[in-house]
Amino acid sequence: MEDALIETEGIEKGGIREDGHGIAFLVSDTSGYPIAGDYEIPVKYNADTIIILPVNEKKVYIYWELTEQLLIDKIQSSAAASFKVRIYEIPHARQIDYEKDYSEKEIYSTEVKGQYGQIFAECAAYFKPMTAAIGIKRDGVFHELLKSNQINVPSFRVLGLKEEFRSRGILHKWEQNEGEVIGQTETEIEVISRLLAMKSKDNEITGLLLRLIENIRYLSDEDKEALELIIGLFGSKDVRVLRLLIEFLRSLRIKGGGSGGSIMKLFGDFKEMSDSGGTISGSGINR
Amino acid sequence: MIKGYWLPVLHCHLPFVKHPEYDYFLEEHWLFEALFETYLPLLMRLKRFEADGVDFRLTVSLSPPLVEMLVDEYLMGLFIRYMDRLTELSQKEMNRVKNDSGMLNVAEFYNKRFIEIRTFFTGELNGNVLNGYKHFSDKGRLEIITCGATHGFLPLLRANPRAVEAQIAIATQCHYEHFGKAAAGIWLPECAYYEGLDEILKKYGIKYFFLESHGVNNAVPKPKFSVYSAVNTLNGLAVFARDPETSKQVWSSMSGYPGDPDYRDFYRDIGYDLEMDYIKPYVSPDGNRVFTGLKYYKITGKTENKLPYDPVAAFNKTKIHAGHFCSSRYTQAEALSSAMDRPPLMVSPYDAELFGHWWFEGPDFLYHVLLKLQRDKIIKPVTPSEYLSYHPMNQTVAPSPSSWGENGYYEVWLNNDNGWIYRHLHFMAGAMEKIADEYYDMPDDAQETNALNKRVLNQMVRELLLAQSSDWAFLITQATATEYSLKRTKEHISNFNALLGSFKSDTVNIDFLKWLEYKNSIFKNLDFRVFSGKNKLITD
């Protein structure tokens, strides 16, 4: 087919947009809305609020509302009209290691007027985890009044996922085979898929699970059985059991984890210890 | 030997617009025009495939607001009136242009077409468009996927995670109610994604979704096969991303197929061209001119002296363009396959309303593309589920936050003009969650107070969901239908707060509630408990 055949004149007037939206094809400039009058909506809600939302890779949006009661409670004055809004980047490391003190890094600060307002802030942090706070500065010290929600979650890179990792989606049963994939055995892929499928919101556990995956190269049937048990334990809502599971996974890591049968043995030890009220070696975590 | 796959997706969505308080309401015509020019003509082409014994594969996302409007008795009654009025106009037109053979040819074409579409709708589909989609879905040729409950822009609703979950929970429930099966996939409203959304989707049984190209290309780690293979998220959901090349060939305003001189000119419509005395019964009763769908001219070229439209020549041009599109895919697949361990996948998502309404000949183009691919057997058209059955093993990545809006992120839906909306949406979601928790264990009996409380709480959820529709923020940014979009947003915020206030003070106005239930009637079977943290469906 000759390309010349598809030369077009282009569409005049409004044209169409590559980032189109179905409604844009239907809306007419002459559209009118015959309902007279306007709807009344609240100006504010008398609720202490600060919310941060991402706009794009360089900008965030923050809105806030501070009640008089909050100002009285926190700064003993309801007359304040000027505040500071700060934005902090949350270090990735803090997401996976609670034990060390990774402090938040201030990446933006501005003065704002009013107990109720909104700002757009330029923060070139490409969807890094962030949080915002509003407060007041007195004698050179920032007194925080409210802390916002956190936006963005850490990039998966920090959790150690390698490019070679493949997994099956949840659409398919595990029995399905697609033949050998270079760099990974079928068993490994199955394990990876299962572990990823049960990924917890708890990044500490996720980090450990992924390190475990990296250590596991060859699994025996017994190992697979152990993994089933881990999955069962993982489904428990019992925080104590989950803590023990973390310790168990850590002990796997310490022992280099992964050669045939080792997981089953370690898991047996783990169960025994948790049943008998003892502690996992070196963990200091008691039942 | 198959050299690649083509995955066409048509996203069908319109916001819920229903104004029984007016005999004629301009914005209700969005639905009628889309039905008359896009949804029904597309289904008619699929029926033609069936009649000819041609196999095909197509994926359509039917958004819950659209689905709810398509089964709304009031709106479908108006749609029949709309078709009748247009058929009457086309008959008048045949008389008006009887001495102009070029125009008469077009008028006769429209009259025949309008009658065929109406017959298809009332006869074959029994007045329910969903019957057509279900028919092809049952045959395994059409994969129907869902969308957000009211097309809420999920990354900006997540300040209240329950609001995001409710959008997904209600969407999947709506899909099941109307199609009798669970939705395997979702078209994320505006293709908008944020990290962690896949976890919520998984809870509701969603197995795959679509992203804009950069949502996958900027993933971590970088996908080896770019957008030419599915990838899996951490939660095991498959992700398909747009192939930019196929999009450009159809979307581009300058070099895309729809701009061909032989195709119908969108703007030259008799609703604007003819004397008001003649056209008045067919445009807005307040005298505003509107598109009628009767357009006599072809694009012709960069001139105001347009030539008459020739439906046969245009139809033949779609064959040429389909041929070009297919041969371009063969070349593309050849070039890509050398660097891949599997045949490349080319994903082509389009707004359905592009085909037929905007690009009048779009359904014919699609028909010829699918026909040619089926005959040539070089590129295989697939549905997402079919592709994943061939290639279940995919690279695991964390997709990047993205949308298909201008500049690729969220700014179309969050800027100086529409940022004010989110404060209200977040407050409403928070208040709804709190009150849903409080009344979660309320008995579902016929006792008057309980029944009334439930109706109020259900309607509050409807008002919140309707306010969340991304269409309003989009239109405000585009500065088209701005007044309507502003008022719709404010209307639902106002309704929600009025209901909340009256509920708390035990002063519910029954007439007001009844009116809202009738007018904003989306999701008849909705239960306010969807917003509660106690809801098993949501928390498990």
C-alpha cells in the first residue's frame, strides 16, 4: 500500500485530540443549562483537614482547613491568620526498615494566609513518597498543627525486584505450562508468583519476602509444602504470628536459605519454638 | 504463522445525565447521539460479521453510568422519540433536495440508515442495547469489561481509600447484574493509575487493566518488551499498554485517517446550515442550533466550498485505509519480533465515540480491519483474556502513576479551575464512611424508620458517586459545557449535604428524596454499606 494513499487533509476547526475523552466528541459549545439559579455548597466543613494530592511528576496540590478549636487547643489563639505549609519527602529506606531513624526531608516550604485555603506547589520529586504539614512558626520554631496523608509509595526498585522476574497473573492456574524461561526455573516462577500475590501492605515483610526469593534457587517438594504453610500463616490476622513469621524469614536469610529441604527443616524448628514458648535465635522476640 | 497480536479496545462511556424535569434537555442528547451514531452502528457491523460467518475479537469497556442509562426506561423512551424525529426530518429532507441529485443521494442514504437503526434497536435488540453486547459476549467474540462506578478519577479520590474501593465494588456489582458474569478486566477511568491501585482491583476480582504507554514504559524495572507484551503487577494483575503507533494513525488530527477528503465533514450539519423556520422543530426548543446528524458534505479539502458526501466512495476509502492499517501492523510486527521471545502485541484503545459519531465511517473501517486480519492470518486479533491464555508468563513490574490526559498525569483533572472539587468529594466520602459504619447493622426490615433511613443513605451514596464523575472536572478544564459541569458538580454536593443534614436532624423531606431517587436514579440496587469498613466485601 502506498503511503500517498493515506495522505489526508486533516480535520479542520476543533480537530480531535490524541488525549481525547469520549465526551469531548459530543459536547456542543451551544449547550445551555436551563436550570435557573445556583446550588449552594458549603464553603467549609468545620473539620481539621490537610490533604496533599499529586498533580504530576513535579507538582502537588494541598488544601487545608483549620478550625478555631484546633488553634485554641494547639497554640492557645484563634486569631492566627498566617501559617507555614511544609512538604516532606519520606525516605524510601524508612518504608522497609522501621528500626533505624530515617528522618523526613523538608523539600518545600511556603507561607500561606487563612485558616482555609489551597496551594499548588512545585516539588520536583517524581512521585516520591511525600507528606505535608501545616503549622505556625514562633520564635524560629515550627509548631506543627496538622499532618497530611502520605502520597506515593516507594518505587519497587528499592525492594529488590530484578528485571528477570516473571510471574503468572492471577488469571491462570498454576498448572499451566509455558515451557522453560531463561534464567528461572518453573518452580521459582511459581514461588515468585505466589509470594507476590500475597504481598502485604507491610513493606518490611515484602522486603524480606523478596530477599527470600532472591536466595531461593532450587526448591524441593518439601520446600513447596513449607511455602504453603507460610502462606497459611501469612493469612493470619494474629500480629504475634506475623512477627514470628518475619523472624523465621530473617533466620532463613541468615542461614543463606534455599538449598533442598532446608526451608522445611527451618520451618519445623520455627513451629517448634513458637509452640514451646521459646524465642527464635537472636531475635529477642518472646511469645 | 502468526506474527503478532492486535488488541483493539473501545472505551464506551458517558456521564449519567437524566433530566426528567424538562421535555427537551440538550445534554441528554449526548447519549442519543452516541447510541445512534456509534453504539448501534458498531453492533450492526458485528451482526454483519456474524451473518457472514466471520470470526472477530473485540474488547469493549462499558462504563456503569452508560450501562445504567442504557437500561433506563425514561431515557430509552426519549431515545425512540429522538430517532422518530430524525427519521421524520430525513423524509422531509428527501423532499427538500429532490431536485439536487447529489444531495438527494445523501438524504436517501440517511433515511434508509435511520430506519435500519431504529428497526435494529426496537426489533433485534428489543429496545435494550445491552442485549447486543451480551449476545457477542456469550459467543466469546466480544470481551466486555467494566470501568469505575461513575468514572471517578481514582488517584484523586484516594485520600479516602473507601471512596476508591466503592468505585470498584459498585462497578463490578453493576457489571455482574447486567451481564451475568464477573468483569475480568477494567478500563480505569481516564486510564489513571497510582501505585497500589492494583491491590484494590484484585480484591474485586479484576484480573487486568489498561494503561497509557508511559504507565508501562516508566515502570520499575523497565519492561523488556516495552508496551508490546503484557506485564504483571506486584499483585499479579496483567497490564496492557497503548501502542502509540496505532493510536496516531487513527487519532492524529492532521495525518489520521478520519481527515481524508472523502469522509463526511463533521461540522457541516443542517442543524446549523438551514433556515431556522425550517429546522426549528428539530433543534433545541429555546432556539439554540444543534447537530442533527444530517450532514451533506465531505471534508473535501481545506476549503469552505465543500462537495456533496458520497457514502459509497467513503465506504470504499475505509477499505483502503483498513488495508494500510493492516499492512502497517505486519511491518511493525516484523520489526518488533526480532527483539522479543514471543509475537508482539499491539494494543489499540480508542474512545468508542470516535467511531461513528466523530469519524462517521469509523465502524466501517473497523469492520474492514477485522475482516482483513481474519483473512490474512498474519496478525491475530485477540481479547486480553485470550492473549493471557497464550502468554501467562510476564515480566513483573511496578507501573508508573499515569493517565491518558494531556501531559500524561493528573493535571487535567486537578488544576486551578477544578481543584476546589476535591475538598468536597473527600469530605463527603469521609462523612459517608462514618455514617455507613454507624448504621451498618441497621435491620433491613420494612419498619418505616429503617426503610426511610436506608433510602436516604443510599441516595447520599448516589449523590456522592455522581459528584465524583471525572467528566465534570474534565469539561471544566476544557472550557466546554462548563456551566453544566459546574452545576452538576454543585448539584450533587448540595444534594448530599442537604440529605446529610436532614438525616442528622431527623427532618427528611420525603418529596425531595423521592425526586432525587427518580432523577439521579443510578444503581437501583445500591446499598450504602458499600462505604462501610465493616463491609466484608470491602475489607476481605
